[in-house]
Amino acid sequence: MGISGAACWLIDEAYNYKKGPQSDTIRNQVVARFLGTVVDDEIMNDFPELKAEMKFPLAVKVICLSVTPKDRHLLELKHQVSCFTNNNPLADCEMPEEIKDMLPKFLIRGNLEYTLAPKWCGLIHHNLQSTV
């Protein structure tokens, strides 16, 4: 194996990991083990030579992309981050307010706004009227 660490991992669709590595979602469990956030003692005992080959962390930085970083509650963000790093800045947070206070320290949130030229606004309005 002998994988050396990468400078950066880019995780697209990170919201798929909102249940965290402790969930029953196999994808989350595999990714957490691959990235070294969870060490599976049973696997290490069954394959002791594997432990010497594993290099953690696999990435110096992890960038998570998500259109919907949370669905129901802010704890989903804590669970997502737990899949990718064992240095989770939200690890000690228990309440949504604590998570919300921490977000500006590491979360970049972009909101796209589009301005349509007046001629397009009229066209869109006309098309909407004709479909009603």
C-alpha cells in the first residue's frame, strides 16, 4: 500500500456524509477508515502487516464541497467533518449554538446571485404568463 499523504483532498457532495462515520452507512465507514479518522481494531488485528503500511493523515487539508451542508440540524456538519479528519473543530460541540459559533472559523459559504438584464426579465415573465 504505502500511500503517502496528499497536500489536499477534495470531497464533492460532502452532504452525503452527514450521518458521520458511526452511522450504518457503509460509504461513511469506508471513507472514515480510508482517511484514518477511524481505526478499525478488528481489521488491524486480522491484518497486522497493514498497519505498518498505512500513512495517516492522508491529506494535509480537506476541502468539502456541498450545496446543502445541512439538511435538518447543525449536528450534521459535525458528523460530516468527523468522516474526513480526526482533528474535528466541532468535536466538543454538543449544542447547535456552539456549532454555529464555530462555523466562521472554517466554513466558507458562497451565495450566488444572478442579475438578469431587463430584456431577459421580460422574456421570462412572458413565458411564465403563457404557461399559466
